Amino acid sequence: MSSEETTVVRNTRQRSAVRDVLDRCEGFRSAQDLHAILRDAGEKVGLTTVYRTLQGLADAGEIDVMRPPGGEHLYRRCSQGHHHHLVCRSCGRTVEVEGPAVESWTEKIARENGFVDVAHTLEIFGTCEECVAKK
Amino acid sequence: MSSEETTVVRNTRQRSAVRDVLDRCEGFRSAQDLHAILRDAGEKVGLTTVYRTLQGLADAGEIDVMRPPGGEHLYRRCSQGHHHHLVCRSCGRTVEVEGPAVESWTEKIARENGFVDVAHTLEIFGTCEECVAKK
DNA sequence: GCGCTTTTGACAATCATTACCATGTCCGGG
DNA sequence: CCCGGACATGGTAATGATTGTCAAAAGCGC
């Protein structure tokens, strides 16, 4: 039963376009944002394709997804590997942070409760210096 | 400037009903679930009211809200105070956990980056013992 | 270039949540 | 006990992001 699902991934203009935009953008962007940006740049890409591409990239671990309360999904090109985000509530500025201590803590807690195959999500929200100064 | 918004909160049959159901339920439930349960129990409560009540309870800190990837909001009566959840991917069983170390870590990280007024969300997912055994 | 497979994209469908608003209900003062 | 105004309810319509559909349009290996 070697039903090898040899799904060949192809290189298309649209996919590169989405990647490029993500590379150029600093912060998190919604799918609809990216779609609008592409339109403005003259690249004709369908909204459906944007969603599909983003999902693919997310599955491949090339981008990160955030689900802010009461809003759309936000996507961002991120450094490889596991990390978390420190996000400014006001201006959206994002800092990538790592916390080995947290990683091991979640593992420990999970193991203590008999859980295996553990994953976790962690987002930190706050107000950054500049935004405090502006007030 | 004493524009006291004296919003009086009233005690209604519907609100008590929602509370009661939450008390009786163990795990996380969606708003629509709760609505269905109330219907079945003979309590006539509108879906709109269920949503409103849940929002109110969440704002008051009496219940916790979780936003699982790709699904509805889930609500649950929780112990007071700040804590996190260890959730089984398979059966939904939930364990409340506390992590003082994590709390102080997030504070420290945020301060180091000049962020103030810090909050955070943390969910741990895994597969619990029983569900592993069933496989 | 050929053909097969993947991908695209316009549009419709889905589905949880919210807005609206006329009607019902609570509650304190008389 | 009864009234009046404030608050709450709930059916329905609206919203809006995301996903499904499927015929047409590219990629890629040969």
C-alpha cells in the first residue's frame, strides 16, 4: 500500500508575488491587506489564491499566523524556528522573543499531567515606549 | 466630570440559566452549544442573549474564552485569578495550570523591550493519556 | 511542442457573530 | 400594590472573513 501522494509543488507568478510582499512587509498583515497591496502593485492575484498561498506557507512553517481577538488572521514572514511575539497594542510593532524556560516549563507541566505530543501558543501584548511617549 | 455611567445590571431568568448550564458543564462549550443545551432543557433563551450574556461574564472575568484555530469561541466557567489551560486535542479535557515562572518571564521580557501594561495569552495543547491508550 | 497535473480565480456558499428594534421584564418609589 | 422609565430580550437581517466549486489557464517533464 505505498500510495505515495507525490504532490508536486509548482512555482507560479502568484506565489512568488505573495512571498515578495511578505518579505517587504515588516509587521503582521491580513490576507485582505496583502490582496489589496498586490492589486495596487499591479499584480493580478485572486483573493482565493492569496488565502491558499498563505495557508500553504503557514503549513510549511515559512510564515507565522496570529489570531488577534475579534479580528482577521494576521500573517507575517518570520525567522525560522520556534519563537513568540511581543506585540504593541497601539502601533502593532512586533518583537520576536525566545524563551527556553517557557518551552521546558510547558513540556514539564504537560508530562506531569500525562499529556504527550505537546504544542503551545503564547503571545505577549503591551504598549511600547514610543506609544507611551505619544500619549 | 462625574458622568457616572450607572449601568444597573439586572437579574433575569435567562442570565441565571446560562450561568447554571456553565456550572454544570465540565469542559469548554461554544455559544451555540450552550444555546442548544438550554433549548433542550426547556429554557427558552434567544441565541443573541446567550452571546450577550457570555460576553458580559467574560468581561467580568467569571468565565474564560478560548479561540481554537479554525473554530468557534469556546467558553468555560473557571476558577478566579490568572491561569492557563492544558487542553487535550482529542477529547477536549482541560486542566487548569499556573505558572508563576511564566508570568514573571513575560514581565521581564516586556520590560527589557520597553513595553508596559503587559498581558499575555498561553494555551497548551496535547494528547491526554486516555486518548493515547485508545489509539 | 504535448499532455497531464496542478493552480488559478470569479463567484457562491458557509457560518459564527453582531446590529437592529419592537416588545417584554425588572425594580424602586409613591 | 401599582407605575414608569431603564434595562433586557429575541427574532430576523446584516456582516464579513474564510472556504468550496469548477471550468479555464498555466507549469513541468519528456
